[in-house]
Amino acid sequence: MGEKVITARVFRFNPQKEKNPNYEVYKIQTDKHISVLNLIAYIHQNIDRTLAYRNYICNVGVCLSCLLQIDGKNARACTKTVNPGDTITIEPPKGFQVIRDLVVDFRAKKKA
């Protein structure tokens, strides 16, 4: 029986204080599949209260507030699930200015 852990490599960046982004690795013990958004909420509530993310969501994949880049592809974090044993990379969605960590300004396209 293998270890029941989800490993999340999460983008961290505060452009007002840092020059370059970095990644923080979190290991979450679980024996169930979980949405990426619930995984991020768990990290925020139980491991790292400094992680910035959008926690307003419709939970049905419609509003796009939870849009993130998950393993290199933009996806809705409320409907994308991960399983014990998975390792994922979570980043802000492509093409938008980062406000902090996983929060972007959806009104402002990133300058090339």
C-alpha cells in the first residue's frame, strides 16, 4: 500500500517585494480525490496562510474565477481533480498580470 499523498508545486510571487517567482512544494495526506481548488484551500487553511488565491467560486465551472494553469494548461480549479499519488504544478493562468501568487488581474493582459 503506497503513501497517500498529493504533492503540489505552487507558484509563489509578490511583484511588489520580489524580482523573481519561486515555487513552494506542499505535501497533502489524503486517501480521496480532491478538486485543485479544494487542495489550494486546504493548503491555505492548514499549512500556509500567506498563499494568495481566489476563493470566490461558483463550484460548477462557469464563472472562471478559479482559472489556473495546472500542469501547464489553463483549467478550472473547481472542476479539475487530483488523486493520491499525483504530483501537480499550479500556476497563475497564462497571459495575465500577477497580483500575488495565484491571483491575477483578469482585466489586464500581460505585456510581452
